[in-house]
Amino acid sequence: MRHLRVVRAQKIADDIFEFELQDPAGAALLPFTAGSHVLVNTPSGEERKYSLCNDPLEADRYVIAVKRDANGRGGSLAMCDQVKAGDMLAISEPRNDFALVKSFAGYILIAGGIGITPILAMARHLLNEGASFKLYYLTRNRASTAYADELSQPPFKGKVVIHHDEGDPARAFDLWPVLEKPRGHIFCCGPAGLMESVRDMSGHWSKTAVHFEAFTDGHTIKPEDKSFSVRLAKSGVSYEVPAGQPILDVLRKHGHHVPYSCASGSCGSCRTGLISGDVDHRDFVLQDGEKSSQIMVCVSRGRGGEIVIDL
Ligand code: FES
């Protein structure tokens, strides 16, 4: 971790706060690519993952935006309520689980709410590159829309569609005309409902052309989660997976090297064969037709009893 100074902390939309971080001695920061995030040690002691939303060409600063989640585990509250200009924060080096790939047919960027943060860095990068893209930015209302002014003006004007649903599902933006004909690459970050609908509407796209990033760092915990056992088909060994712990952690704890990257169900690295068992799939990768035979072990879980995986 490296300690950076908060040189600016300000509210930029309802419940969204932006923080600009620099090296206290003015040194250059580690470079990053569009879609990267850093881990931040928040004042609550919780470590949180935040996307870098400034231009990756900027070598002297990182900018993150944080949504204040009153029902969260305290990391975002501590960031938004306690961190002020002049404070120091411990920050990891940038890491990218949501990297842009070369697309000669252009890019469709889809952001829901605070999911704009990695998408904004992508849009800045694509502008620098002169690449063709369209950004669909879907939020509840204008007041909750971070960066609305910037994205409504040149050089973004004409490349960005901002839509507010005012909290009414009947007024949700219809993405089907955008996704009906596969062309280029999709990059989507937003709430689970948005990512699920993009995943469902892009089932006819090549898997390699559709990219998601989830907000969560780590698996989703649900109050109804139960412990279950996971059996590895090749060795027959079985492990108990307690409520509150992902299968991935249990496997790694027992020395099994399952590839993984995002640990949030969006990158596809931990895809594992599923042989049997009742699974609650919580990822944004698998299509419906794949769910009976595959599982993303970083987020998905058994509903109780035993699941058997192809390891
Ligand atoms: S590690 Fe990325 S989907 Fe599981």
C-alpha cells in the first residue's frame, strides 16, 4: 500500500463524493489503464475497491468517486463522512479486471449509477484514441447523476445518452435496440439488475465481446445463506462451505489453486465445471444455458446439501 494525500474531497451528486489523491511529495503515481481500480483502506478499517475515473494519461493523480451507502458495511460511510482534504489514505497499486480490448467495430459503454466510474475512464481513453463509442448512462434522476454536466458537453456531447427513470421501472431505458445487432464490444458496470438485463439481452453476442464489472469486492452475502458442502469430483474430497464464505476461499484455504481475478462474479476467471447440486448463481458471466454445467466459484453457492464440482 502507498500513502497518498487527499487533495480534494467534494460532493458531486446526491450521496456521491469525489476524492482526488496525489503523492504527498508530488511524485508520479503508478500508471493505470481505463477500467482499473484501487483498494482503499477506509477510515472504518474496511478495505474497499474503487474504480479510477480520471484520464489514464494523468500521471500525477488518481480520482475516485464513492457512493454513500447508509446500509453498507461502513466503508463508504467512513469515506464520505470522514475523509477531507489533507487526509492521508493507504491505497493499493492499480489493478485492472475490466480492461478495454481492441475493437475495430467500436464500443458500447453502459453505466448504471455509480457504475459510471470505470466507464468514465474508458470514455476518456477512447476519446484520446479517437475510437468510436457510445455511452449509455442510466440513473434515477439528474440530482443523483455524477458527472452529468461534463458528459453533456463537448467533447462528450453526441457520444453520451443520459437517461433517468425517476425510480419507475416502466421508464427504464430500452437497451434492446442498442444490443439487438452485435457490433464491437460491450462494457457494462452498474447495479445487478442492469447487468443481468444486459447479460440476458446480449446472449446472442460472442462471449468474448461482453464485459462486466460488479461493484462488490468479494461475494454477495445474503441473510438466507446456509452452509453447504462442496465435493471435488476428481479426488472425492469434500469441504464444508460456511455461510458468509465463498467456495473460492474454502478451496484456496485447502491448497487448491483455482484461477480467479475479480472475485465478484464478473470476469469469468473462476469458471468451474458443475456436476451436480442446487446452485444459486450470482455471477454476471454465465448464460442460462450454462448454469446447469458450470459455476463461478467466487460468488455462487449451493442452496444447502452438497454440490459436486469438476476439480
Ligand atoms: S474471479 Fe472473476 S468471476 Fe470469479
